[in-house]
Amino acid sequence: MTAPLAAGDPREVGGHRLVGRLGGGALGTVFLGRSRGGRLLAVRVVGPEPAADGEFRRRFEEMVVSARAVSGVHTARVVDGGTDGALLWLAGEYIAGPSLREAVAAHGPLPVGAVRALGAGLAEALAGVHAAGLLHGGLTPGDVILADDGPRLTDFALARLWDSVHPSRTVAAAPGGTFLAPEQVRVGTASPASDVFALGGVLVFAATGRNAFGSAAGSDALLRLVDGEPDLDGVPAELLDLVRDCLAKEPERRPEVGEVLRGLAGEAPGAWLPPDVADMVGERRARAGAHDTGRRPSRRALLLAAGAGAVGLVGVPVGIRLASDAAAGTPGPTRSPAGTPTAGAGSSAPAPEAVRLGPAVTIELGRTDNEDARSLAYSGDGRLLAAGGLNKVVLIDPVARKKTGEITFGRAMGVVSALAFSPTGGLLAAAYALPRYPRSPKAEDRARGRVAVTLWDLASRREVRMLTSAAEGNLLTQANTVAFSPDGKLVALGRDGGDSIGKAVVWEVRSGRQVASLAVGPGTKDTFGRADSVVFSPDGKVLAVGYGADLEGAIDLFDTASFARIATLPLLRTDLFGVADLAFTPDGRTLYGAFGGLAGWDTSSWKRTTTLAAVEARYQSMALSHDGKLMAATDDRGGGLTLWALSSGRWTPVPTAHVTGGLVAFAPDGRTIAMNVDTAELLTAVQIRSIG
């Protein structure tokens, strides 16, 4: 339930306006906030004790970067975070719904079907947290939000961060009904198995309304955790063995989260919550919606609505070309619950067209890879497929369909987040974030991370050059996208910006000299946005940069001879990060973009001429076949793959394993297609399928 702000509460944090209180605890207060674009966020302002702790502050930045890498259907995504004077804060997507603790307190235990769905969702969420190199470390029923489409895990990493800095506090301040694992009490250490123990306790609470180890407080509760047996009376018989295994005293005897997920998997009910709890979700959504009343339209929307034809994005010079009326949000095909495109208002979706795909071959990247493995690329000759993982790139032979090696990037802080092969010269560009540089003479490098692109010679398997982009923007600095020019002489990186939504940084490959730093979109270091896609036209004369913030975005087009801006193609409605993917057709006549929706622009007029899907479809990755006949796209909800025959506009839905980072790529010869997926064991993997 949202309460009014108190007299001493901040009114704005990190550029996000706070509109109410959602709750709080030892680690701070959670506020309902609104971004500049009106998006509702849950903003946690860390409490004064942790915020004043030097070691906690030092490690907070690294945690924010790692937490942002966690994605999945059942996690509340971390979208921003940083310092604001003495404040530490973390912003995540707002989920309308009660916590599990609130729901059970109000309406009693959940029915067995809901408990099963709850456990499966939380197991999937924890798998994503662990794949990002994090632990929750403090999972309780208060950290689980019940939404109408499934549970959401919140507060991962923050509690564990405080405990790891001061492990003695874990035992000394243990609350009544604690969900800590025995090893956390005995020696103050935690592992993924500790989260499994907590998950077992959460399931007992959901099924019975009681804590598995009683409601005693302090040392009595801890003694029972370490030496006592859980009270499983009332746990449904079909879940009893699994829950008992999760609550084993020895970590090695507990199942892994993948096993828990398999044990709970079943046909998900359409309405998974009992009616009384579903009503609570509706009430929370209605209250949150009330905070949207009176929202002023953005200046960008006012300009376009007023017909300011010669003016584009705020801060962009007069004289740029606007996209056609379709760019202002005319609906195209959306996506049904089953994941297939359907007609949006004012449009008709073409009938499906069969594109035959061969059986899938799945190549696992390993248990340590980040779930949000967002980088995937074929070499120009099609003999090599590269996939980014945690501090490494996995090399795959797509013909033999097996791994052939790995390249380790020890300097990377997290995943290798973008990859591209040079059209000539046998180079692989790998982009990633770098940690802070404490010895740098520049204060910004000491305080914030940088981003880098390493050029790797594939023949010798040696690093040729590392190109770095200085610290700027916010704490969530990421290398989002990388691309070579067609002649292989230039390489471009998309990233966030210090004085803009994002930047495209361009270097000469041979010399390593930076030749351009192109700001895109108005904003500041507190703007939640980034340049998420860069691509060169087939003739190399144009660099297109896609970006966005606060559910709006645009494509900026630059002349590569002078790096002067040619045009800006604004989009009033996009998904979270604006324009996430771009591709030119081989003849250079059309530029396609994925921004939640899918659309194409004629490059002679820069007018939008094609809409394949509306924003609601949530497409975040798109690729064109090298002959320009097919488009493939995946959405950010794990909904699978859709193929379009561009000549007819007809589409083919393709069932797949759960799609993770969402990237999809065509082989140069057009005979195979690859994408990031999850296996049944929740391992990150690449799936390859033949076409035709």
C-alpha cells in the first residue's frame, strides 16, 4: 500500500520524482517514484547506517552493475542506481501487487496450484540471479511480489551486500521467523544453496501461513535453524519431498535451482492467484494508476502534437527530418498471449507463411555464464559463431555445431555484452564494462567505471588493441553495442552518455585513434537511457545510432565523412531502452529497427514506410538475412522467435526454448539461424537451426 511522503523524506532522487512510500526496513525506505518520462519505479533509498559505511558504499557500485545484468520474467529488473550526495539509491521496475507476506496475512495460505506456480517462478528468478554472479542472501516472503502474471523477486543482492561487508550483523540482528540457511548462521557464508534453503522456507510459509522454524526471535530462532527440524505440517503432499530437500541442513544435500524448477514445473493456471489475492493486485494497480493522473506530456510530445514539423528531439538543431506520421505511434501488429503477431488498431496482420526450420541443436555455454548473454555474432565467412558470457567469449563451429574454444576477458566487469566480426582482416570486436580505476589521475575514472572494446585477431588468438571510452554517464555504464564499417576501417560503440541519453564512439581500427564521440538525445548523467544500437549502411556512408530513455526513443543518422548529423527519426513510444536493434537491407534502401515494435524507413527520404509490429509486441532483437528476404525477431518476455518474409510481410511463429538475452543472428549463407536460449537445466546456451 502506498503511503504519503513523510516530512523528512526526499522529494527527488537521481532525477526520479518520489510520489509516495511503499515500505521500508533495516536497509532503507522504498518509495514509489516516477522517472522523467512518467514510468513508475520502486526506488529504495539505502538507510543511513549502511550508507555511511565506507566499505558498503565502495561495493555498492559493483553490485548495481551486476544487478542490472539480471533479467527474467520473474525478477523485478534493476533499472538505475547511484549516489545522490549522502544518499545511496536503487531503482527497479514497479510491480503492482502485494508481497507474499501481506497476501498470506490478509487471506491465509495459498492453494497448492498457486504455491507450485510461486515456487517455479522464484526458482527461475534465482537461477537468473545466480547466473549473474549474485546471491539473494536474504530471501523472505516480504521480498516476493505477487503480480497477476506471476511472482516477482525483489531486493536481490542488496541484503547480501550488507551482510558480506559486516557478517556478524547477520546473526546478531536476526529477526523473528528468519529464513537464513544454517551455514549463514554458523559461519556467516552463503552460496546458491543458501537461497534454495530460503526458497524452501518461503514455500512453507505460502502453503501453511507459518514459518518453517517457528516464530521465535533472536538466538532461539537461530538455534532452531541450526539444530531443529522444520514444521512441515500442512505442506501439500505433492510438494512435501521437494520442500524437505530444500530445507536440508547440509548445503550439498539441497537440490540446485534447476532441479527445484523441474520439480515444480507443470501447466501454469491461467489465473494463478485466488480471487481475494487477485483483488489485492487490482487494488494496488488502481492506486499506482492514480499517481499517473495529471502527468504532463513531455515537451517532445507537445512539439509533435502541435505540428512543429521543422523541430525534432529537444536539443537537436532545427532542420532535421521527422519521420512520417507512423512514427508517432500508429499501431501495427501486436502480440497475442500466445506470442504470435496480431493486428493492431487500424492495421491488418498478414496470414502466417510457412518458413521451414530444421531440428534445433543446443550448445551449452556453461553454468557460470550470465543469463542475459546479449552478444552473438557470425563471422563473415560463416565458419565461426561467437557468443558472449561472463568474462569470456565462447567460440562455436556452426557447421559442426560444437564449441571450439574460449577467449577470456579478465578485465571485464561482468558479461562481454557486444560482439562484431570485421568484414575484412579476421578481427573480433568484444565490448564490455571495466571496473573503476583507483589510480587514475582523473576523478571520474576513480569514481565510475569505463567501457572498452578489445580487438582480437582470430588467426593468432591474440589481442591486437584495447580501445577505451572514458568514464561518464551513470553508475550503470555499459558497452551496449558494437559494429564495424563495411570496409573494416572503423569500429563504433554504443553506450550511455554524461551530457546526453547516449553516445556513439568511433575509432580507426588500424591506429586506434578515436575519430568521433557522437551525443544522441537530450539528457544528463542521471538520465535512464543509452545508445543501444549502432550500424553502418552497406556503402559505409551513414552511421545509424538507435537510443532511448523513459519509453521514448529515436534513430540519429550521421555522415561518416564528417560525422555531421543527417537526420533524426523520433519515436514517441518505445520499449524500455528505446531503439534496441538496427539493420540495413543489403541494397541500403531500407533501415529496419526494433523498439518494442518493428518498423522500416526508406533511406532516400528517411520516412517510415513499413510497420511489422507495434510497441506492445516488445521485440528487443532483430536480424536480417544476408539476402534481405527474411527478418527474425525475439521479444524480451521469452516468447520465442518470429520470422517474416519481407516481400509479403507474412510471418511464421517458431516455438523455441526460453529465449534469454534475446539476440538472434543469421548465418551469412542464410542456411542457419542462431539465438540465445535457456536449457531445461537453466544453463545459458546457443540454439542453431537450419532454414529451408
